[in-house]
Amino acid sequence: MEQLLEILKQLHPDVDFALEEDLIGDGILDSLDIVTLITEINCTFDVSIPAEEIIPENFASADAILALIERLDEE
């Protein structure tokens, strides 16, 4: 989780991502942030996020993003 929070902090240093529960709905992450985040996740966690997994539910919170990473890592 710490690595993920560091990646998120690089995008928006002023946001407490550990507490936020609706990053997309609250307008914290936009489409450019998602593209950057996916690239960083691919490099850091060595997982590939397929297009069908790029849905708001998977990027709603740090917990949701981590769950996506863990699920993809198991596949």
C-alpha cells in the first residue's frame, strides 16, 4: 500500500489518499491522472491493467486500486 500511496501523492501531494473514498466522483483523479497512474502501476508492480479493467470502480479509492493490483497479480 505504501508504494501505491507514494505514486498517488506524486499526482496530488495535497490529497490524503488513505482517507478518500471516491477519487473519480469527487474529481480528484481525471483521465490524465488515470493514464499516469496506470503507467506507474505497470512499472512499479509489474502488472498490466487491461482496458476492460479501466472503470471508475477500480480507481475509486486507494483500497480499490490496491485490490485491482492484487487481483491482476494473481492472474
